[in-house]
Amino acid sequence: MLQKAGLIASFVAYAFNLLGELAWGSIETKYRQIQFLSRPPLTEHGEIRNIVIIGASYAGYYTARAIASNLPPKSPYRVVIIEPHSHFHFTWVLPRCCVVDQEHKAFIPYGPFLKGAPEGRVRWVRDRVAKVDRDGVWLEKSREQVPYAFLVIATGAGAAEGLPSRVAADSKAEGVALLQEMQRNIRQAHRLVVVGGGAAGVELAADAKHKYPEKHITLVHSRKALMHRFGPGLQAAALQGLEDLGVETILQERTATSSIVEGHINLQSGRRIECDLLVNCTGQKPTSSFMAGLAPEAISPTGTIRTKPTLQIQDEKLPNVYVCGDVAAVGIDNPNARSAIRQGMVVGYNVVREATGGSPTRTYNPFWGEGVIKLTLGLDKSISHVSDGKTELWWQSKETNRELMFAEAWKHLSVKPFEDGDRAEKQVE
Ligand SMILES: Cc1cc2nc3c(=O)[nH]c(=O)nc-3n(C[C@H](O)[C@H](O)[C@H](O)COP(=O)(O)OP(=O)(O)OC[C@H]3O[C@@H](n4cnc5c(N)ncnc54)[C@H](O)[C@@H]3O)c2cc1C
């Protein structure tokens, strides 16, 4: 009991500390902006310098906003965002959108979140970075080189199988089509096997069983417990939630084949499960291979990029290169959007300091409270969980709103829900 009270007190202290850090940061930035006005320009002949940000999801989009809105008005720097997606992908709701027809809401229009930035301060490039060298980044489609004065790597993680963890499409229309195809496949299946007992697998299996109780749904997970990176309380609650819905859960088993053979899927133990749809929810990997030519030593065996506490890359030759979000090796067991956002803000602050003649002073220290998770267990139940690695707190909620956080996410990114010019609002059925 005392330990739990300590956990709550520590969380509240962290929240106050964060608010203080943000307030102090904005006062200091304003002060530097005023100082900057009386200085000679940092570049000769009005030359424009690029702060290139690769990836505009939680980490990159927040970095872009922090930089674009805090650079002084006469700064010679501009922000260049390189991102292949036409819209921000709201990853949290992808498992649900694989089951219920809310797919349009998972794609949030880019743009309004940066609307406070002065005219011409931000340039969007809709492409993918193929490689990076000391002078610039090379684009995949246009094959152009974009030079940088500062580089921010915010390329997160990818899933080879795409859904339900990531959408393997760049345009909204293609992404919507992929989600609709998955919904159709699940609707038409009789016996569904879900592989992977992390959040995506558990949520998808639970939603599918809730919506289609007549289907036989099996979840196969290679570890001793579901949600194995979290505490035992959440693990037990996730298993119980699936059992209550009627999902069959098989632990400590791996599939022997990656596709259905003669109406079955084989497990490594020799067991065969009848199956007409297989959904793989494993295998998210950090997206860092394009950095192999520039900083091979900084890439860890798991693919994350090693950083210093200031989030500069761990390579003394590259002080102008920063890394943030899921691709950054910052000592987090469960990478999450809150820590990606906070890292983005640290990077934004440090880059603005450097771009105004200072040095990077802010550091990122992981805080366990950022890893708070809300795991849905069917369309009307969820478990929220937080742990500092020693003590865990978790509580169950009845979800009266099946819309999850769709509208909040849109508003958070300064877009009116769900105005994207092509579809009227529709409720989850
Ligand atoms: C199903 C699911 C549910 C989740 N639920 C939660 C939750 O409830 N709470 C929470 O806090 N976190 C949650 N997460 C985790 C959260 O989504 C991630 O931590 C977060 O998305 C990380 O953000 P990021 O900006 O680092 O990278 P990503 O979101 O992975 O984005 C990377 C971006 O970089 C771009 N990119 C990649 N390569 C290139 C390239 N070569 N050139 C240009 N651009 C490139 C991509 O297009 C993408 O836009 C969930 C994740 C999943 C999959």
C-alpha cells in the first residue's frame, strides 16, 4: 500500500517538474530570441540553412513544432520535414480499426499543428530518406540531396507485416484500403489465429472476439505470459480478459510456418491449429538502416541508435545530428508516444539553442510514468497500467465510449475531428 502511494506521489512530482521545465524553457527561449535580434546574422549573404527532420510522427512532428515556433523571427534556419506519409498515422487505434469500420479516423491531416510558425519557416518533402552522409540526406523517389546544418532522426519503428502495428502505405487512400481489407478478412474468417501477445495482438484478438463471438479465435505467444514486458498484474488481467471473451490463448509456443497450409497452421511443438486467417502481430524493428553509411558504430544490435543524454547521436564527429523517439536507444523497455514526444521537445530545445549561438543543455531522462498504458480488452473494457519496475498499479475500466481517443488525438494535433474533406463523422457500431 505504502509503495503504491509512493508511486502516485512520484508521478505527481514528475508532472509538476515537467510543467516547471516547460515554463522555464519558454521563458529562456523568449529571452534568447530577444538577444538574437541585436546580434549580427549567423550566415553571410542571407544564406538559408536547413534543419532536416526525418519522420513526422510523435517524435519528429513535436520536434518540428518546438523548433519552428521557437526560432527567432530573423533566423537563417528553416525546418525541412521529410516524411512519406500523406497523413499522421495514429498507431494506437490501428488494432481496433482492423476490426471496426473507423479506419478514416486513424489518418490525421498534417499541417495545422505547425500553424503558429512564420511563413516559409517549414518545408514539407513527401519522400523517404534512402541514405545519409556528412553533407546531406538522399531522397528515395526524387534522388535529390537535401543538405543539412542540423539533422534530427525520428524514424521510429516499422513492422514487416504492416497491420495491425503499422500501415504499410503512404497515402491515406491506400491505408484506408488496407484497413478495410483486414476488416473484410476478419469478418469472413471462421477460425482466426493471431500471433504475438503484445498490445497489438491482445487488442486485435479481443476486439475481434467481442464483435464476432461465433468465430474461433486463438492467440499464440512465444513467452510465458502475455504482455511480457509489463508487470505480472497486467499480464494476468490480459489473460483473464481474453479468457472471459472466449479467446483461446496458447503460451510458450511459436508458429512453425508463416502461412496457412491446407487449412492449418503448424506450431513448433507439432500441434496443428485449424485456421482460415492468420494475423501476425510480431516483429516491430527500429528504422535505422539508412544510417549505416554515416554512423555504423552508433547503431545497436537491435537497430536503435545510441544517443548522449542531450539526444545527440553517440558519435563525437556528428554533434549536429540528433535522434529521438522509438529509434533512439534511451534505456526504455516499452517505447511509447509520451516519451517520444518528450524526447522531441528536448531535441527541439537543444537545436534552437544551438541555432541561436548556444550549446545544447537539456537532457532526456526516461521516467517510468511515461510508459502508462491503456490496454483494451474488447470493445467495452480496458486495463490501465503503470509500473516503476518494482511496484505496479493497474485498474480496470468499463469503456462507455468505443471511439477510444480518436477525437482527442485529432484535436491534439490542432485538427477539427474528423474534418478531412472526404467523410462525415460516423460512430463505432
Ligand atoms: C498498436 C499500437 C498501439 C500503441 N499504443 C500506444 C499507447 O496507447 N500509448 C503510447 O504512448 N504509445 C503507444 N504505442 C507506441 C507509439 O505508437 C510509438 O511509441 C510511437 O509511434 C513512436 O513514435 P516515433 O515518432 O518515434 O515513431 P513512429 O510512430 O514509428 O513514426 C516514424 C515516422 O518516421 C517515418 N519514416 C520512417 N522511415 C523514414 C525514412 N527513411 N524517411 C522518411 N521518413 C521515415 C515514418 O513514415 C513515420 O511517420 C502504440 C504502438 C502500436 C503499434
